[in-house]
Amino acid sequence: MNKRLFISHASEDKDSFVREFACALRRSGIDVWYDEYEIKPGMSIRESVDKGLALCDVGVLVFSKSYFKKRWTIWELNGLIQKMMNCSATLIPIYYNISHDEILKISPALSDIMGIHFENNLEQTAQKVYETIYPQKPVLVETRSILQSYGLLTPDYYDDWWVNCIEFLGHAHTADIPWSLPRNPELSNVQPKSQALAWACMRYNWIKEAFEMGLNQFTPPEKIIEFINTHPGMYDACVCNIDYLALYAPQLLFQEGEFKEKFKEQYSNSKKSLLSTTFPNDYQCGLTTDHKAPSCNRLYALMDEEFGRYSSISVLRHFIEGEQLGPAPSYVDYWIGLIMLTSHYADIYPEKVRDYLLSGYQNNYSALKLSEIFINKAPEHLATIFNDNELMKQVLNEVLENAKFDIFTEFDDIARKICSLGLTESDFAKRQFRLTIPADEVKYGYRGITFQNVSDRVNI
């Protein structure tokens, strides 16, 4: 628990010492009551000081030649001594331009309290006060030290950012947020509070940034790599959560580098695992083209020559929706996915992959939702939208109205490509839905990411 510190000082010492000393104490993580922080215009000085004295756990006495000449400081001193006598506060004298012998002459009783001599080093003096109050560091201070070791600069302890991180740590569905990477590098379910909070802070930081940047399955892979390498803690989280990385950034499956080698290893392991699995003679899989078991985990189907034998609809669904009861890759929906796949953004994928994903739209998969406003505006045109470039451009305007993608330079070309796919009115979704995962997909381990227990969902 953070302790409240009250600074008793003479006003003559403000400019030369106390003001900067109070700042140094706050920087070290101490909750400081200092008159310039607490007393605002219109407030009662006596009532404010009384409240500060009553609530403090520690009294710092800035002893100086001016201190004992002021009635106000003696009044504060008397109050703090009373608190010390009933064991509700600790007193820490700071000797500022005054010696212990001088204090002994003024008050032998005060000279008996071990003090700290100021030696022209504010930070060092503040650190000594901190170590006196906290032989063991409080959680927030220890957390800040961990974050600094990762290179993450944090705001003042009074900033709402800390509250947001703590709330995020306690959120029940953080694992469902894109780029959550929910397990920490230690893969430990029991951690010190400071370490757990530090990882929550780092996750909160990169998830927020990923959302603001609009990271998705079509973000250039070099931008993804830069994002991973410049956000503290994220590289370690990606390495130990390589399946999650494959889900969030499938474009990295084709990007030369360290991650591609890890993906190849996971892909190979999934093939071996399914090859060694004994399926019943009458087993039928609804996700594959031949209704037999797939040849690899669906996370790595895009790497496979035969796409793991998954149907194009199944591959597309996983590419857009991700995992049921788990994370989605991004906030890209089916319309945005279709637009991106017919734009220059899709060039980050091999042509064979692009064509297979687009064939998922062609195979009678109703997933393209239009707003009711648009439908009511042009009901007679619904049947012809996929055959009319001009109508398709109106649809694209409708869909992209609130999107963050700058693709209008090739608008005509995109509309023409979508119309050439041969989609029909039946491809409009009546409602939003997510894929139902067959029980066998979990049982036989080709689903992708599964949650083995509740702790996997909330651990960071």
C-alpha cells in the first residue's frame, strides 16, 4: 500500500530546495502532500494542512535555520510529533544547511531521531527517503522498474494510464482482442503482482497501438515486423505465441526471416501430428474438399500446396473470422477482405493464395452484409449489384465510409474485379455470424488455437 508523505518546511526554503525536493520524491514513486500541490485558491490553508497532517503516514521535516523561527512550522511539528507518539506516523528529519549539533542545542529530543543530511544531491536524498519508507518496493514502483528495463517509458503514477492498464488486466475477454498475445514469455500462471502488471501494461500499450494503426491481414509485412520490434515485450510474446502471430499476421508466413522459419516448424509438426492420428473408418470432415481429415493445422493452411485440403470457404472463414471462442485476426470484415483482396494490398500474398481466398467468396458463401439504409435506398438494384460497376462503386462507398484504408486510387479497378467474380444477391448476409467449430476439429487438433483451461484466457 502506498504511504502518504507530508513535507513540513519553512517557506524561505521553497525556492532553494523544497520545491525540487518534492518533485524528486514524486518521481521516485512517493505519494507527496506538499502545499503547492494541494492548496488551491479559495481553500482554507489551515484546514488543508490539518487534513494533510491527519492523513499522512510519514512526516518529512526539512530542518533549517529558518524552520525553528516560524510559528507555522512549529505547529506542524507538534502535530507530527503527536502522530509519532501514537505510532500513526514516522518522522524523517532532513538536515538542510544545518548541523546535528545545532539541532541538539535547539531540541535534544528531535536530535535523537535519525535524519538524512542533504549533500547537494536531490535525487539521492529522495532515494534515501524512499528506501526508509519502503524497505520493499510497492507494486507500482516495482512494475515501473520492470517496464523501464524493457525500454517502456511510463507516465507519472497519478496518470489514468495506470488505471487503464489495471482494468485491462482484469478484463475477462482480453484473449479475444486482436494482437492480445495472451500468454507471457515465462508461460507461468503464478507471478509476482508487479510482473503480471508489467506485462499487462505492455500488452495494453501494443494492443492500443495496433488498433490505432489499423494492423490487419493486409498490412505490409515489413511494417508488422517493425511494429513487433519497436514495442517493448512484444517480440518475446510473439516468439512464445507463434500460433497467435500466424493468426494475426498471416502475411508473415511468406516473409523471409526468423518468424517464417518458426512457422515452417509449426506447420511441419502439425502435418506429422495429423499423419500419426488414427481416424475412424467412417470419419468425415465438413471443412475439407474431399471430406477426409485435413493434412495440417488450419493456421498454416496458406503455406500448404493443397491448402491442407481445406475448402476455400473454410480457409476464407478462418482468414477473416479467426477462432471461435478465441481471438479474431483483426477488425477486417468480409467486405473489407474482398476489397483488399482485389486491390494492390493483396500483392503481399502469392497469387495462388489470393485466388484461393477469392474463390471462397465465389462458392456460395453468404457473408457480404450491407446496411439496411443502403438496401432500402436501392432495393431494386440488389440483384444486379454484382454485375454493374457503377452500382458496385456505390456499394464500396457505403462499405468504406468509416474505414481507414486509402484505396480510392484504384476504385474503378476494384469494382470491376469484384463484378467479374460472378457473385449474386444470395451472397448478401442477412445477419452477422461466426463459424461453428465441429467438435472433431478440436478433438483431432487441426482447429488452430485452442484454450485448454481458463487460465490460458486471462494469463498474460
